[in-house]
Amino acid sequence: MKSLKTQLAFDGKRLILRNFSYIFFSLLMPAGLYSLFTKVMSVGSSPQMKLFYVTYMDSMIVYSILISALFGIAAILKRDRDQGLVTFLSLSAYGTLPYYLSVAFWMLMMSLFSVAVMGSLAVVINGVSLHLDQWLALFGIVLIGQLPLMLIGIGLSYIRRYETLSLASNLITFPMAIVSGLWWPINMLPKWLQSIGELMPTYFVNQLLNQLTSRAKVNLTNLLGIAAWFVVTGLLVIALSKHEQRKGVALGEA
């Protein structure tokens, strides 16, 4: 337990407090987009605008955790692996378990911070009303919904070159955000793009958040979609991890 507390304090400083670029892109930029677009696009009736304020809040929460996973966790794990931190910790008495638990904890905390920031902006700037049960539901769905996104980020961290990792993160993040309806309503896209977007994990999470914040009936298909992505990405990460281990053993024998 002491080793985990030490690791949490260490990672909290280096990953969050001293990592402004990570805070900016994963939290401040989506918050800025929410503040900007909800003021610029203030056209429509009062009920329409109230719905827009809530649904766009949901979209920016999902966009925030998407960036955090595919840019943040992927870069963090790759850097720590390349710089020998993971190898060093694996040789210590406590192993790498506290390290991975700590990284996962801070990624989860960043997602909760995102809910708190976006929700507070929606309440203060646009007068959105969120009851306690809705706040709790937002936190719960985000914690569950970000798991497949985190696993995608972990999978990306196995890419060899930083340049390729950056390119892959961009090529996945922004198209996924567009086709799943995070930047504008998905029904504005061509039908063939909508059919792709409706299979994305970000779409399932966003739909769940929309249903919870608007007090609509929760569609269990979205939960099943998240679960399916979790299984597929989990198996992919396991396969990549075993491949890296076999490659390491082969290099050691050589």
C-alpha cells in the first residue's frame, strides 16, 4: 500500500501537475470549445438551445476522454517504456503493478475532472440544470465508457516510433470524433458515414450520456456496444503484450 501511495504521488506530479500540454489538450481545449460553440451557435428556440447545451456538454466530455486516452495514455506508456522506467520498476521489490494502477487511477481522475469541468461550465454559463442523480450517472458512465478508449491508447503505445504514434493517434482520434457525432450531429453526415459512426465506442458513450442527461430511456444496446469494444480491445492489448514479451525473450537469447 505504501508503494502505491508513493507511486500515486509521483505520477500525480509528473503526469498532471507538471504536464500542462496534457491538461490543455485533454481538458482545457474541449472546455474552450464548449464555451465558444454554445455561445456562437445560439440560434433556435429556448427548448432547442437547452437541449443543445446539454448534448454538446456530453459530446465534449466524450471528446475529452478520447484525447486523454489516445494521446495521453499512449504517449505516457510509450515514453516510460522507452526510457527504461518500466524495466526499472519490474526489477524492484514491488514490481510494475503499482505503476500501472497509478497510471490508470490518474487517467480515471482526469475523466472525472472532465465531467466536473464541462458540467460546471454548462450550469454556470448556459444555465443547464443537473440533479445529483444525473451527476452520479455521468461519472459512472464516463468511468465505464472510457475503458475501451484506454485500451486503444494502451495498444497504440506499442507503436515503435513517436512520429508514427502521433500520426496514428491523429488518424484515429479526429475521424472517430467526427463520424460518431461529437463535433456536430451525426444525422448531418452521409448515411454511409452514419453507419460507421454508430459502431464507434465514442458513439455508444455519447448516446448513453445523452439519454441520462435528458432523462430518456437508456438503450441497453449502447452498453452492449461498450462491452463489445472492451472485449475486442482487451484481447488486442493482451496479444500485443505477449508479442512484445516473446520478442524480448528472443532478443535476450540472441
